[in-house]
Amino acid sequence: MLVLAGCSGIDPENRFELTRIESTWSNGQLSVTTEQRLVLSEEARNALTHGVPLTLELELALREASGKTRMGQETYSYEINYLPLSGYYQLTFSGTDAVKTFPRLRHVLADLSRLDVTVETGVVPAGEYEILARMSLDQNKMPPPMRLPVLLSTQWRHDTSWTSWPMQIDPGT
């Protein structure tokens, strides 16, 4: 037992953590603000400074609390690149032309620590719901030679588990 516990070794300092979610629903759209703590492992930082872009994904879903039927789901991707000639970091939001540039990686992670996004749900009846959320480092976007080592190394496990946050949708909203 002690050997297995010692081998599990996911360092909590190298993980992402969803700390808070606020949401409102109106006219078929769920507006969500997420707050998360994002810390990259030394291996991830090293790969980034050596030209490997890192893609972070935020997955959100709205589901009924009782029946567990999903009413809407979205995935948002954020790619971080290091620009060696300028020494700056670039943050790109997938699906848009939005690009931000930062002098330090900590500034990129601070910008990503609070995200405002929307999920299209269409019309949903009043009732109790749950917002499911997960933040992860997309290992499938890594260069092919890195995918297996990244998959096997605990230093590359940054993902949060799925978290559930209660939400009430009232008839008047």
C-alpha cells in the first residue's frame, strides 16, 4: 500500500483547480464566469519555452439536476505560445481572432484565471440544474513525438476533475 501511494505522485502544485463558477441564464444563453488556479509543471514550462504551444481547454455543460440530461455543452480552447525573439508570450482564443501578448507567463495564467464565456442552451424549463466544468491541458494538441511521454508522466497531469455547481433557473428569467 505504501508503495502505491508513493507512486501516485500527482503534485498538487502542478494541477489546475476550479475555485468558483457564477452563472446566469437568459434568452437561451447561459453566461458563465469561471475562476481557476492555474499552475504549470516545470516540464510544461520547459516545453513552452522550447517552442511547444500549450492548449488549455475549458469544458462546460448545463444539465438537469434530477434527470442528468444535458441541455447545452461548449468547449473553449486557449493556446499559449512563447515568442523567443521578443521574449513575450502569446495567448490565442480558438474560434476568434482574439490574440493577447504578455511579457511573462504568470501574466498569461493570471488572465486565464477568470474567464467569461457563454453556452447556447436554447429554451429550458424552470427548475434545478447543474453546471459541469472541467479545465485541462489538451494532450492531444501536443506534437506527436511528445504525446506518449506526456500521457505517461504525472508531471503533465494538470486536469481538474469534473466539478458540479448547482443552478436554479426561474420562470421569470
